[in-house]
Amino acid sequence: MLNQKVLTIALLSLFTAVSPVQAKSLMETNAAAGTAFMEKNGKLDGVKTTKSGLQYKVIKAGNPDGKKPGSKSKVTVNYEGRHLNGEVFDSSYKRNKPISFKLNRVIKGWTEGLQLMRVGAKYQLFIPPEIGYGTKGAGRAIGPEETLIFDVELLDIN
């Protein structure tokens, strides 16, 4: 039986027209860059690290009496997702349209990070692949083993 990493390399090669060697190299490069970033980032003022490896920085605390979502809550957020090089791959701000979703329907890093927030808060989330998109990535926008940065603003708990 194929292990997950071998299967991912094969699928990445098939769908992105790169060789298995290139796919493996991309995974290794992304993993190394992410590890180095998280080690350095975790030492910066204001950055906190959870047991899962999620790092976050509070940009705006939000309403101190406001609610926090639960793991299955439906929330409405504005967000911007970036690669480590700063390139934006997705943004509700650019679309001028917040999104709503159930927290148990997104990557683990978002589920965990948003549960730390109160309505009105804005956090910067630093999400390693283990609680992000893992070895598979997400289409052409997010590579395998990629660490990502999200600015997330919790607008409402529905």
C-alpha cells in the first residue's frame, strides 16, 4: 500500500505537470522554509504558539465581553491569505465580500485560531502544514507542505 507522501508526490506530478523528483523537491523546500519561518516568527514580540503549532498575533482584541465561537459555530469573517513570500493567494477584502462557514468545515488552523477570537477581533494566524493543507496543498494556489499566513477578522457568530 502506498504511503501518503508517495501518493501525494504522484498526484502532484500528475496534476501539475512536474516530475516526481520536482514534486518531492517542492515539498521538501516548502517544509524547510516553513520550519525556519515558524522558529524565527515564534520568537517575535506578541506572537504566541499553541500546542498544535499554530502561531498567532493579536492585531485587534475585539469586544472583551464578546462571544467566542465554538468548534462547530458558523462564523462570518474577512480574511487575506498569503504565502511566506508575502504573495496574496486569496482575499475576501479584495472581493469586498466577507465569507460565512462552519468552523468544523475548514482547515484545523482556522478552527483553532478563530476559537481564540472574540467578535470584532483581528488576528494574524501563522499556520504550519500539519494544521493547514498538509502534503496535498490546495490546487495551484497552495503548494504541498506550505506554511501560510492569514489575517482574519471575526465579524459575527451566526
